Amino acid sequence: MRFISTRGQTAPLGFSDAVATGLAPDGGLFLPETLPDLSGALTRYAGLGYAELCFEFLRIFATDIPAETLRALVAQSYTAFSDPEIAPLKKLGPNLQVLELFHGPTLAFKDFALQLLGNLYGHQCRVRGESINVLGATSGDTGAAAIHGLLGKPGTAIFILYPDGRVSPLQERQMACTGAANVFALAVDGTFDDAQAALKEVFADQTFRLRHRLSAVNSINLARVLAQCVYYLHAWLKLPAAERERVEFVVPTGNFGNVLAGWLLQQMGVPIRGFKVATNQNDILFRFFTTGEYRVGAVAPSLAPSMDIQVASNFERFLYHQVGRDPARLRAIMAEFAATGRYRLENWQRGTFTASRCTDAEIPGIIRRVHRDYGYIVDPHTACAFQDLSPDRMSVVLATASPAKFPETIRAAIGIEPQDASLEALKSRPVVKHRLRADPAAIRQFIAEHAVS
């Protein structure tokens, strides 16, 4: 299978090259040239364990990796998950289930893709005899998961940009307390959007990117989105047959990659009724899905910091499909958005999407209500997904992070402080971070001084 850029000015690549490249040289994002039809394989997939299901799904796309090699890489990727189900589905009520995605090594849903991506990078280094330098930006959980996917892997270095003072203390410690020589936590001034914009400029410098063999670890990387498709498929197959075609997945999201993965699976023939995009008070996606206008606003720090985003990079993949897979039109849209900070999609129809928003004032009350009604504790991001649930359909809420990562918010809401041994161990370790301006030149200089060659 080949992969093309949304902006249409990069030659198609195979899976491994698309993963290694990350962001396409023309500034676009890679997508499969054609989406497969999975409808005839769903019966065969039923009953598979998580790792085997992931292998069967990914082998459709990773056609340049030998099947047994891919199987081993996938199996290795899910050995560090603490629940034998990997992504357990918990029933809270007649029309309400929770898909727990926080049993990986960094207690967040990003582990599903980034444990795999780390192993893919390691495989690439071995096969090609080359080192790789991985660059990412994070609003909280991506950085920790990416770092733990590459921790100590030979031939790799990882550089993670994050907004200084705008991630939770434990999220920062997961990035800055590893002690690994190949890990660089870069605390930049400003917001996540500032960090992400600087990252894209660094990748746009093709001479620098090629010299240092840079690859992207953000959800702009194709492998991230494909790996996340699997937990939707896993959950859908676990539902009773009568519930499958009336299920709405409710997805806390800021950068749109998480919900895009589910939507792509639907486009591949899995009959999912719909998706609810659940935002915090930084609600650009809520505003788009209710009005059809995509307009940047100011970022307000929140109790759900991983969603403090105004420029959702994965939204470009969705727009590409919405404009009929027309790269010229997509380029015009992205140019208009870059120039004005807004775009209104013509003849917009929500289709299978609904949306909700949740302010900081509402999050503690939702945490209390969920605990009171179901005896279940949710982190502040997952709490946003419990806003305005529809009573007439099966809702599957994606629990994206462990509540133990946000003890102050949980304690203030319900008087309980959840703990996790791996997080407690971080509290005694020194924080090693490097403060930088959110400036492409400063970032390039730091990478050039610390990259593996």
C-alpha cells in the first residue's frame, strides 16, 4: 500500500518511509492512497486478542514489513500494559460504557500508538543501519508516551517540546525524570500551539530534516492514527451485536487525532453510528462541529491541559476527505487559515458527528456526579466526555488518562487522591529539562548539538 500527502505535492511513499518521514515535505499529512473495506473481515476479527487484532489490522497497511516481523513488533508493543484486556470495556449503565485506555506505561491513551511507534523506529534503525532523531510537541500526554516508547533504544534520540508551566506536574515529571541519555525534555515559552507551530517550521527545513534524520512523533505521524483505529475496532467487536450499529463513541480531544482514528475506521466499513467530539473550554472543534466555521481563539489554561489546543493538526486529514480528496483545494484552505486564522466549510453537514464543550467550572461537578452515580473516578479530560450524553443511544466514553495523573483536581472534587506506584516513584527524582524559546532557530540549534549521528 502507498501513502499520499494531503497537499498532493509529495511523491507517494510506502509505509515505513511514510512513518520515518512523519510530516510530508510539502507540509501535508500522509493518508492511505485508498482506504480498505473491512466489512467482510469483521466476523474473522471477532474473538481475537488485542495484539493479534492490531497485527491483522496493521498488516493491511504495513505491506513492506514481513508479516512475522510485524507480528513480533506488535506483540512487544503491548507487553507493558497492566490490564490483560489491554483496553478493557467497563459497563456503567444500560446505555453507557467506558473504554479504558490508560493501562499503558504512562497511563494515557497515547501509549497505544507510541509503544508501537517506538518499536517501529527501533526496527528501522536495525534494518537500515541508521540512527534517527525524533521530534514531537505535547500538551501533556504525548510527550511522556513518546519518550517511554523510545527510552534507551540504541540509535535514537527524542526531543519533546512542551509549554512550560502548562502541563500537570506529574506529566512533566514523566518527561523530565527518566534519567535516559537519549531523552531531551524541552520546556518552551507560550502555548502548545506555539510549540507545534515551531515544530512544523523545523520540519519544513528539508536540508536540516534530512541531515539529522528527523521524524515526527506527534499524531501527524501516520502510524499513530492507524494504531489508534484498533482500539475502536476492539471495543466495537466487544459490544453485543444489537448495540454495535447504534453506538456513539464519545471522545475527549484537542488535536483531533483520537476521534479521526475512529472516523477513519467508520470510512473503512465498520458500521459505527457516530462520534461525539468532547472539548474543554478551548473549544475550536466544538464550534466547528456546531457552526461549520473553524476559527482560532485564545488558549486558556484549564484543568484538562492535554486539550488546551486551538490548532488541531489532524483536522487537515479530515478536511482533505471533506473537500473530495482534492489537494489543490485543501492547500487553498490551509493557506487561508494560516493567513486569517479562520475558515468556513461550504455546505457543511455534520454527518455522524455531534459535539459538546465543558468549562473548568463544570469539570469538578462532573467528576463528583460520575463518582456518585457509578462509583467510578474519571480524570478531568474524560470528565468532559460525560457532558450532555444522549440517553437514547449506546455511548462508549473513551477514558483517555488515569485519574492518578491529576490528583489535585480529583482530591478537590471528591476528597480522594488516586495514586499510582509509577507516578509516586517520580516524585523523588530530579527534573531535567531544557528551557527554550518557541523559536525554530533555537530548536534547530539544540537538536544539532544533541542529535545522534
